[in-house]
Amino acid sequence: METRPCPKCNEMMDEGWISLTGSGYMGYVSKKQTGMLKVQTKVNQARACPNYGYVEMYLDPKELKQRIS
């Protein structure tokens, strides 16, 4: 998948995937994480368009930057 800039701030987006936990919350896992243990960054908020199905999910950017640096 091609990395693209954020449509809101133009910063290059991080690529990863969404994962569900046994605790019942959704988390994001960056492909940049190394090692055997990949730690999720908890998704704190989501919004969805009822007309088009477009979904936005939000997490703490500071927490994500700690995991991928």
C-alpha cells in the first residue's frame, strides 16, 4: 500500500493495521514496530459518515510516536 499524506495536515501517514484486544477495545499497530511483541495504541475515538460509510479513527499521537521511534 502506498503511503499518503494526511488529508488534514499533510504529514505522511503511518501504515499499520487495526487489532481487537481481549479487553474489548480497538488498537492500532504500526508496521514500523520491530521485534516479536507489537504493542497496540488504543483507538480513543471514531466517527462515521451515515451517508458514505467513511470512517475516521483517532488515537493519542504522542503514544504512537513513542511506539514507532
